[in-house]
Amino acid sequence: MRKSVFIAMVVILALLTVNVFAAGQRAASGNTVKLAVAFPMTGDLAEYGQSFRVAAEIMVEKYNRAGGVLGRQVELVFYDDRNQPDEAASIAQRIVSDRSIIGVLGHFASGVSMAASPTYQESRVIQISNTASHPDYSKTGDYIFRNNTVISAEFQAIVNVLNELNLTRVGIVSIRTDWGTTAGNIASQLINAHPRLSLVAHEEVLETSDDHRPVIARLRAAGAQAVVMVGMYPLYGPLSRQYKEVDPSIQLIGVSNAYTQQIIQIGGSAVEGLIAPVSFFAGHPDPATREFVTEFTRRFGMEPSALAAQAYDSIGIFLEAIKQAGSLDRAAVRNAVNNIVYPGITGRTTFDAQGDADKVFQMVIIRDGRFVPFR
């Protein structure tokens, strides 16, 4: 008798385990399709997160006006990770505990994204980061995607423009974070590997530093003709102002996150001539781009960055994948994401087996206080 009871209990527990797993794979029954959005909504980098939030909302409202997805309205659930790894890891636990959430758009910095990714992978919650560029980010697993490029692709575009401008003596200033150190080292390798370029100095600075004069002195002593800045927008303004005070002819080059109006607001005339690679340009005449730029500018007060445009496209990728899957089953949606061909405003997007997107870069330059095409 006791043996029969024991066997029955084992069977019941097994069935419960299967049901819990299945519930984790499907959105709970309800009237909405839920996606999480997790970025720094407060703190020093809040303007990045707030811009991504606006971009995501514009895409969702567009779908909801057209009837939503699978007959349901789309709902975004927002989280503020403050660009802190510990906070992102905690938020990831909260997101995966909500079985109605299909996936998450986020996080911002690669190190922050990578702190949360193992939790999403383990629970089979789809993560798409529109900004993570660390080479190891997408290696976490098959539920982890980036609608961005690996940082080496950006630096290859930068190397090409340095060569075109015949600026052979190059310096690098990178922020001392996991992403900044990794990205700076990749930039160093690509510059050193180029037959016509020479890396004359590579300096690391604290992310919170605003006095770069000692670093600038060493770069000038090394004879740098151009300086590649590897950081977020708090780096660009102070470094540009202080460098131009002593060397107005220095060519400053940023990475893709330099393409934001905050750079111009913070740096003023000192960022005139700054060049950066982008996957999206707000001045493009394409009707879909114009529609997004007009609405984003109306809400946010300035034109969208390439990273905001990638956030917009990322939500579109989620929703189109759900439509193609014809289901809210996470595994089915994940497969649809991996196989999608998405004609977004940041270009035709596909993902390779690793979950990495391929992007085509163009260069922009700041002239007369605004970004314009470099060529």
C-alpha cells in the first residue's frame, strides 16, 4: 500500500514538473503579449535607457493600433537596472519569475547584459540586446541575441576611415570597465595589424573621471594624430574640450554610441569634426525612417541615436517573430527570431547561429553642431 502511494506521488510530482516547465515556455493565458524592457532609467546613463524606452513604446503603439499580435495587445514591462550588474542580475530573476513574459529587450552595457544573460538562458526567456558588443555576450546560449554588432566590426570601420584620412599615428582612450578594456584591446589589435597604422599610445581612464589632462599630455607626447575614444557620452565631452584646448587639430573618433545629440549638448564646439560609425542615420529619406524620427523627436526632444533605432527594430523583431511562430511558446519564438529576415530602419537584419546580427556601417561627422554623413 505504501509503495503504491509512493509511486503515485512520484507520478504527480513528475507531471507537476512538466507543467511548470511548459508554463515557463508559454505566456500565461491573458489578453496581452508581454515583453520586458530593462535599461538604466535613472543615473548617469539614464538618457540612453529613456531613449530606448521611447523607441520601444513607439513600435508597440504602432502594432497595437493595427490590432496587436495574435489578436492580443502588446504590453511592455519596464525595469531600471541603473546600468549595474548586480541590479541587472536581480531584475533578471524577477523577469523570469513572470511566466507571461516572452522576452526582454536589454540590457545596456555588455557587462550588465552578461550579468543577466545566464538567468534568461537557464529559464529560456529570449534576450535581445540592442547595444551589447562584447564578443562573449551571445556565447551564453541560444536564447541570447544582439541586434548590434560585435565591437570589432565597428573598429574595422574606424580603421578604414583612419587609413582613408592618412592619419597613421593613432591613440586610444578607453574607459576602465569590462567592456571598455575588452573593446580598447580589440581596437589596439586591429590598429597594430594594419600595415599603415601605428598605435602610439593606449590610455585607460576611470568611467567617472572628468580630468583627462595627464592622459592628453601623454598622447600628445607620443605624437597622436587621431584619438579613438572608447566609452559612453560622459567621456566624450570632457576629453574633447580638454584636448582641443591644447591641440585644435586633433582628429577625434568615437564608437557608435557617440551618435547621440547629448554629445553635441555636452561637448559643444569641441566635438566639431568628431567621426563615428553608425548603422542608422536619422537624416535618411526612407519613409519608415522619417516616420520614426519624426515621432521620436516629438516625444524625446531630439533625434534618435543608432542605438535607439536598434531598440525600435528589436521590438519589431520580437513581434514579427511571434507572428511567424503563430504562438507564444518561447522555443517557437526563439526559433523564429533566429531565422528572421527583418527589413528594419537599421537595415536588413538576420542573426547567425551564435545570435549575432550583421550590420553595415556608415560614418557620420559633426559639422556646424549637427551630425551629417561623413562622405
